[in-house]
Amino acid sequence: MLAFSAVVLAVTAMLTKLLSHTLVRPLVILADSSKKIARYDFSEPDLTVDNRDEMGDLVKSFNKMKHATEGYINTLKKNTEIAELLYREEMEKVETEKQLEAARLELLKSQINPHFLFNALNTISGTAKLEEAYTTDQMIASLSNLFRYNLKTSDQVVMLERELKVVEDYLFIQKMRFGERVAYECRTEVDPEEVMIPAFTLQPLVENAVIHGISRKEQGGRIFLRVWKKEAYVIVSVADTGVGMAKERYEELCRNLEESRRKGKRTSKTGIGLGNIYKRVYTMYKNGHVKIYSTEQKGCVVQMWIPLERPDGTDEWLWSEGLGGGADGSDTDS
């Protein structure tokens, strides 16, 4: 009986060990792996067992199911990302269309019966000549030139000479308003009939200098416009000796301009003129640049760096960091 009992115990122990190795252990491994999959953790390697029975087939099927589930989830993630990207692009398209419609509306507003406007100005100019009011006649002529340029110029880039003429007409009118408080000097070191710059850029910069800089200074100030060539760029600099900006305001303006350029739309804190010019230069020229410098109670400098082109039509992408401008528009180390 003792011998028989010992044999039975030994056989039972062997069967228990075999059962644990072939059935219980694989089930525990499958349960642990299932918990990880439930947490979307597919990093664990495939399960391996020595069984060549149904349990071995079950483990192989489980590995296949894990890979299929992982592929399905990854596909869902990619589809979700694509859907989000398409949604963002659609929203950007809608926003662009809204901006385009707003621009068209503004264009229509600005073109309301321009012939009537020019005819009225010509009539007033003729009356001024008859009354020998030559200064008034010149003011009307300058105003007419400004309106004609703004309403009838559709080109993206124009000759520098045209932009300089618009600045002269604008400043003639402002001098009638501010008198000797506004002084203007222009130095052109390039041929204005050969250099092309973005349209509607110089006059807004000069207007900013007058309105936000010089007009706020009791004694007035000076505007210095300089155009010169440096390396592969034509540099257009508009400097003023107005009130300038405090450091905090200057840094905020730079941040807002950069944000406006990245988002592709103007923010309310950049202003229409400067924000539009800033965005256009970076959009039209791959390596174009706009530099702004300002010191409180000393003035501001705005520079446009416009790349020149090679004869084959490709751009010279040469840009030296640290080149700026002083209050007179000249180069300084920034």
C-alpha cells in the first residue's frame, strides 16, 4: 500500500507539473498579454510556447490577432490624422475665401465711381488755376495722383521711380498740413527706373512715420528715405526722428508681425499698412526680409531687403544676419 501510494503521488505530481506547463502557464501568459493589449500596448514580443496541441494553435492565433488589432488601430490613427488635416485645410480655405470676399468688397468700395472723383478734382484744380491759387492746384494734383495710383495700379511689383513719386505727392500734402514740422530727404543710390519693388509699400511706410512718429512730436522731425544695393539685395529704408516706441511696445509689435506672417492673416495689433507690407515681402520673396528698429524718443527705421535676380531668373539667396540701420537709414551692426 505504501509503495502504491508513493507511485500514485509521484504520478500525480508529474501530471500536475505537466498540466501547469502545458495549460496553466500559457493561459496566464495570454491573460497578461491581453491586459497590455487592452491598454493599447503592443510592444511585447510574440508569445511562444512549446505546445504542439490546441493550446499552441491558440497562442499562434492570439499573436495573429494582436498584429491585426495593432494594424487596425494604426490605420484608424492615420485616418484620423488625415481627416484632421483635411479639416484644417478646409477651414483655412474657408478663411481664405472670406478674406478674398472681404478684399473684393473693399476693392469695390475703393472703386466707386472713380471717374466722378477725378472729374471733380480736375474741376477744382481748374478753378484754383483761375483764381491763381497755385499751391491749392498743386495739392489737388498731388491728391489726384495718389488716388489714380491707388485705384489703377494692379501690378504686384512696380518701378521704384513710381513709388518715389507717390511719396513726393503724399508728403507735399502733409507739408501743407504740418508745415516746417516735417522735413524730408531722399537718397537713391540705384537707378529708380531699373529697380522693381512691391507696389504700395513706400507711401504706407512714410505715412506711418508721419502719423505715428513725427506728428506726435511737438517740434516735428525728419524723414529720411534711402535706397541702395548691398550684396544681392536692394535695401529700401524709411527712417524718422519721431517719438519711436518703448522697448515693450517694440517687442510686442515684432511678435505680432511674425505671428501675422505665420498665420497668413493680419492681426488687429499690427496695423493695416505695416502688417500688409511685412507679409507681402515674405510671401513674394523667398529670402526677402523686413527689419524694424526703434528707440523711444529717437525714432524708427523700417527696412525692406529685396533680393536681386540673376540673369537666368533665379534668385541670389544671400543674407547676412546682423545687418540693420541707424536712425538715418544707414547700416549698423545690430
